[in-house]
Amino acid sequence: MVEEAQVIASSARDIPGLFYHFTATDAQILESTRLELVRIMSLYISGYDAPMAKSGLREAIAALQALDSVYTMFDADSAEAGITRNIHYLQQDTSFDHFNRLTFLADYAIPLQRQLRTFAATQQLELNTAVTLNPAADNLFSADAFSMKAFPGGSNTDTMLVKQGRSLFFNKALSGHNDRSCATCHQPDRYFTDGLERNTALNGGKLPRNTPTLLYSCFQYSQFWDGRVKSLEEQVLAVMHNPDEMNACDDSVLHRLRLDSMGTVTRALAAYIRTLRPFSAAFDTYLQGDKKAMTPLQQHGFNIFMGKAQCGTCHFAPVFNGLTPPLYNRTEFEVLAAPLTENLVKRSADTDLGRYDFFRIDFYKGAFKTPTVRNAAVTGPYLHHGAFHSLEQVVEFYDRGGMHASNQTLAATPLQLSANEKKALVAFMQALTDKPSY
Ligand code: HEC
Ligand code: HEC
């Protein structure tokens, strides 16, 4: 502890040097306060920085007090009043495990986001958000919270291409033997999964990994369970050329489709996949103001997910995947070290090395991308190998602190969830199921 404290103290001494000759514009200062509020809404209330110390709410209060001092300088009375309301709510109930995060977000933090945006507008300060957050969005949970163009290939959203991509998605001419389309495995009525542990490989046996949903896959900086490609465009070619998945030969595909470049195929499919972000779940409806959209058990589940159970420290709000706040400019990988089967008692180790296979540093042994839990209730079986068949079993795995593998990045301390808290977690994930519309 003493050593750690000395490191902190010495880093702190460097801060004035780092700011030598630094000036910030008013717009940049307001921008930073808005990012800090996003950090509070996504990280502090989930205890991200110190899950064991459970100090997240106190950190949130301190951060809001700092924001208050900024808005005092600007004489922004309404913003200050909003900040004070938020602080009071956080101070009312300081027990980390019982804090009502849903009410905090819906009735305090989101209204404050609006106040801060309005203030910046009245000052006519152009917030030039170079990052992923869309400065014009109403709040962090709005469907347009992110600027798609910040993601790899994200400016490719042309509507003609989307139409072409949707039709290509169902076209078996994309596979070597004219017998598989993307929709063979990513079935729209199964929320773009196939309901199987692992699909069949063309050369016999099973594919090494479970078919992930394509919903919200556009909100990632790397694709596949191990993140081996960066953009959806690259991903399309990887699947088509994979001898076990589609085994396609570009020349014959182009000949069949009467197209002259694979670029058209990849851009069209990627543009279509970028439209798969409905944000139409009960949870979304709730945060947009309809308080009847979620049952009390689902609401309780959100509070557990973002608090006691620590799920929100990896499955970050609002997409509940590895897209990391507050800049949302990278996708995280974690080592859960889940066993080979869902049997948590008689267990054997999984041999899939995940990200390590193409990124040979020890830290990545068994690391996988944190997938979204949106629509998890309808996209089982679970995990990269599809070995877990129910959300209850996934929750049980987490409750034990995983398998206590030496390299897991999942906290190994058991969560000590009650039976009702486990039920609530599952109920919350059910509130993340989008309205079927495909
Ligand atoms: C045979 C089944 C199958 C077919 C056909 C298939 N996929 Fe996949 N898809 C998978 C599997 C399995 C993975 C995960 C592989 C991995 O991570 O190693 C995947 C991963 C993806 C991902 C990455 C998602 C993420 O969150 O990482 C995207 C995007 C995708 N597929 C799109 C497509 C498109 C577009 C097509 C058609 C050109 C297609 N897939 C055809 C099985 C299939
Ligand atoms: C340390 C980071 C971390 C924490 C904490 C965490 N998860 Fe995960 N979660 C992941 C990763 C990484 C995966 C994928 C791992 C794999 O496939 O091996 C995953 C997978 C899942 C899946 C399967 C999704 C799918 O499509 O297959 C569900 C459901 C899930 N987590 C729910 C939860 C819940 C509920 C909690 C809290 C009790 C939680 N997670 C806590 C990182 C985390």
C-alpha cells in the first residue's frame, strides 16, 4: 500500500509539468464536463475503478462537485441546480449494493445531460466532439447516442448499399457451393444467431466457435470473438474465404452476381449490418420515459447488473458490450476462463486460446471480446464455444467468481448473490430483448 501510494504521489507531482503552457477553450472545458457526466453514468455508478472497494458512489459525488465548480465559473444557475440535485440523490443512499441506479439515470443524470447540452447551446459554443459520442443526441441511451462514422468503415451507410446488402445477406451465391448464405447462420428471426452451440463446418465436424448475433456488432472496433479483424468490411471477406464457413472463390461469386468488384459486396453487406441497431427493448423504452416498460424485478435486475454483480464493469452501458466509456473508442477483451462445458462442478479446461492465437502475448491467453448482452435472452447457447445453455447457468458461473483460473481478469471473489438477485439479473437481460422487426 505504501509503495502504491508513493507511485501515486510521484505521478501527481508530474501533473503541473504535463500542463505546462496548456490552455483550454471554454468549449473544451464544457466538453470535458459532459464526458465526465458520461463517465459517472457508465463507470462510477458501476464501481468500475474499484469494484472491491465499492467506492464508486463517493467518486461520483466528488466528480459532480468538480463539475459544480466549473459551472459556477460560468454562472450557469440551472446547470448548477441540476448538479446539486444529482449530488443530493447520491448522498441519500450511499450503500453501494442498494443504490437505485435506474432511478438515478432516468430522473437525475439524463435530465442533467440535457441541461448541460442546453447550456452549451446558449453559450453558442461549438462542441466539436472528435470522439464517438454524438454531441446532438438527447442522452447516453438515445438510439443516436453514437456517431456511426467514428467506427471503422462507419461512414459507409449509403441507403442504396444497405438495400443491396440486405439482399446479398440472403444470397447463397456468396458461398463456394451455392448452398450457404449469411442468413444460414445469422438468422434474422433468431436475432441473427442460429440457436446452435456451434454450426457445421463445411469440411465436417463443428466450427470452432458459436455464431454471435449481428445486432449491435457495428458498435465494435474489432470483429469476431478474438477481434482478429478491425472492420465489418474485412470481416465479410474473412467469412466468405473461410473454407469451413462459406469457402467462396471471388471470381465465381462475382460471375454469379454479375458484379465486377468484391468491394461492392463487402461494402453493401457491411452497410446493411450497420443498420442492425434497433434499441427497441423494454429497457430503452423505460429510459426514454415510459416507466411502465420494465417490471419491478427487471428494474431490480438492472441495479444488480450495474452494481453488486459487477456486470456493468465489463458489459458497459449503453450497448452492454466491451465498448469502453467515456470515449467509447476501443473494445475490451477479457479472460473469463469459462470451462469447456457448463458443468461447474466436474469441469475441464477450455483449449481455445482466443486472442492469443494471433496476438502472442501471455496476457491474451484465453481472452475474448466482451459481447453485448442485448438480446442475450434469445440468442443462446452462450459464450464463444456455446457451451452454456441458459442465462441462469451463466449467472451461476459469475456468482462463483468464475473458475478461479490463475490468469482470469474476472474478479474471483464470489458475488454472493441471493436467489432473488440472480432471478432479477436474468429478468433484466430479458428486458434487453428488442422488438422483433426483421
Ligand atoms: C457457417 C455459419 C456462418 C455463416 C454462413 C456466416 N457466419 Fe458470420 N459468424 C459465424 C461464426 C461462427 C462467427 C464467429 C467466429 C469467430 O469469432 O471466430 C461469425 C462472426 C461474424 C461477425 C462478427 C460479429 C462479432 O460481434 O464479432 C460478423 C459481422 C458476421 N459473422 C457476419 C457474417 C456475414 C456478413 C456473413 C455472410 C457473408 C456471415 N457472417 C456468414 C458463423 C457464420
Ligand atoms: C471481467 C469482465 C466481465 C464481467 C465482470 C462480466 N462479463 Fe459477461 N462476458 C465477458 C466476456 C469476455 C464474455 C465472453 C467470454 C467467452 O465467450 O469466453 C462474456 C459473456 C457473457 C454472456 C454471453 C453472451 C453471448 O452472446 O454468448 C452473458 C449472457 C454475460 N456475459 C452476462 C454477464 C453478467 C450477467 C454478468 C454479471 C453477473 C457479467 N456478464 C459479468 C466479460 C465479463
